[in-house]
Amino acid sequence: MRHFPRVLTLMVAVILAGCGEPDFSDTEKKTIASLALSALPSLKPDTTNRFADVPAAAALGSTLFFDQGMSRDGTVSCSTCHKIDRQFQDDLPQAVGVGHTNRRTMPLAGVARDPWFFWDGRRDSLWAQALTPLENPLEQAGNRAAYAHYIKARFGERYERIFGPLPDFAGMPLNASPLGNDAEKAAWNAMSGAQRDAINGVYANIGKAIAAFERSIEPAPTRFDRFALDLVTGAEPKGDAAFSKEEILGLKLFIGKANCVTCHDGPRFTDNSFHNTGVPPVADLPPDRGRIDAVAQVEADPFNCLGAFRDGDASACGELRFMVKDAPQLIRAYKTPSLRGAATRPPYMHAGQFSSLDEVVAHYAKAAPSVEGTSEIHPLELSDRERAALVAFLKTLAE
């Protein structure tokens, strides 16, 4: 009995040690540090858009982003799908603008750091991406001539202070576009080359203004970032920075056994690349083959990096010049989405195929074959406890 106090002391020491710093190897700590928001480098200048960091351009872009007048029927804006109170996305399986689309709305936090845009990468700059929904018949459904006239009528002075004089629109049709309906296409084809270039110049600047605004949308720090900072600095995690045993297990699985970090790496938890992960198609939606069909679209885009409306020189166009154009792995390959905030924005995948993170983890554990092409993922031997732990960790990226 005289040894009882000593035994009790040892037991208490063991218990306290278990409550201290989590047991991570040096390699694991290095990986965790690389995922923290503090490791995110400064946003690089967009040399293809010389207005990207001009405050007046961002202010005009913000106005246009929320302006329902930037649509055919005056009921849809960029913010219709990219809702400011929903991490600049919506809660729908597929976005709904003037019509019903076939893809999920992507969040915008940190989007200016992407080399490719949309789920399939069919645009190669943020400003070229911003233009695409404006003429998409299922999104904002307008046409570029109408937008140019609208800018002159409503925002002419603001536009000219930023971009310089607007062109003379005398004799130009009110509605014209190479992508519009038959009447709009005919009107576009009837215009002179100089007139088309003038309209396209204004249209490109609309995209550059919206992109300047979107560059300001960055991810916010989360519980994971506070935990990672304490882990790397050796501080004892306190408050919400202290992870539960389940969350620690989930993090270990994420960077280890489950191999999630292979694609969801870096501070934004994305490799910015495209992968076939066997996600099934959605019944009744048009065929969607992902990246393989987007290559031709980005090459044909007159507003791409090699086009006439790019600012700066072609040295910024390496991604476009050297992109993989025809490879089996592009079939049904979609962009790796950022996982920051993902826990609060179901459903998931490019067309909202899964309604919960539990379903997402189950999909990756099962690794069903792709309906076309070859899935890159392989079955994972995960217990129910491990699946729940992964989900628990993912929730720390949204708090």
C-alpha cells in the first residue's frame, strides 16, 4: 500500500501526457504545415489583366457581379449562383440561372490562384471565365453587344475612368454575338471586323473588372489552421484549436492511409488538376465527359491567353501552350475542388452526385469503376470508425 501514491502519480502523468501534443512524426508535421493557410503564398499578379489589382476596376466588378441587369431577362447575376452568404456558391446539385445547368456551382474563395477554371478547365484565366456565364443560354443568357451597350448607358463614366474611352457604337446592333441565337449570330456576322473588335474589347474589360473583384475573395482561417500553427510551433492547443482524438485520427488518415492529400494538397487542399475518380453520371443530364472535351473549347476561346485581348506578353501563357490535349486520363476527369469550407456546402462532386461527406468517403473507399475512361482511385480498407474520423477532420476545414 505504501507504493500506492507513487503508482497514482505515474498514472496521472500518463493521462496528462495523453492530453498533450498529438503524436505526429516529423514528416507528418511537415505535411500538416504545408496544408495550413499560413503557408499560402502571396497572390501573384495577373499579367494577362493589367486591371487585376486596380481598386476602381474591382469596385466596378463588384457592382457588375451583383447586377441582375447583366442578364437577358434582368433576373440573374453572378451572385444568383455565387451567393455571398454561402461561400459564393449555392446549395443546389446543379446551378440554376435563366435555365437549369448540368454542373454544380463552384465556390470562389482563392479562385484567382487557379490555372484553369470551371470543373473541366475550359477557360484559362479568371477574366475569361467571368465572361462565359454572361452568354451561356442557361446562366445569364445575354449577348456581348447588349452588354457593351448596357455598360455605356449605365456605367459609361466609371468604365472610361478605368479602361479609357468607349468606342463609338453608332451603327452597331443592340444585340449581336457569335454565340447567340440565329438573329444575334446574323447581326454579328454583318458587322465589320473593327466593330466586332470594339465590342469584344469592351466585353473583355467586363471580365477583367469582375475578375479584379473576385481576386479579393480569399479563404478564411479555420480550426485546422489554428491546430496546425500550434502543432508546428510546439504550443499546447487550446480552445477550438484542440482536436479531438477522432479529428486527429481523421487528419492522420487524410495525409496517410487514405491518401487524400495526393490530390487535396497545399493550403487550398487542391492540386488544381483534373482526375477521373469514378464519379457516376446523373440521369437525365446531357453527356458530360469532363476535361477531354474542354481542351478544344479553351483553344477556340478568343479571350484565351494567346488571344488578342490578353494584356502583357505571351510568357504568361505556358499553361495553355503546354497543356495535355489528348490523353486517356482526361476522359471524365474533373478539377480537384478545394476542401476548405466543403463540410458546409453539400451536395458534392461536379453535378451534386453525393448528398453528404459520408457518401463521398464511402465512394472513395469503394472505388467503383468509371462509366468511361479509367478511375484513378483504388479501394480503401477503412473501418466505420475511420470513415467517421475522416469526416470529422474535414469539418475542421469549415469552422
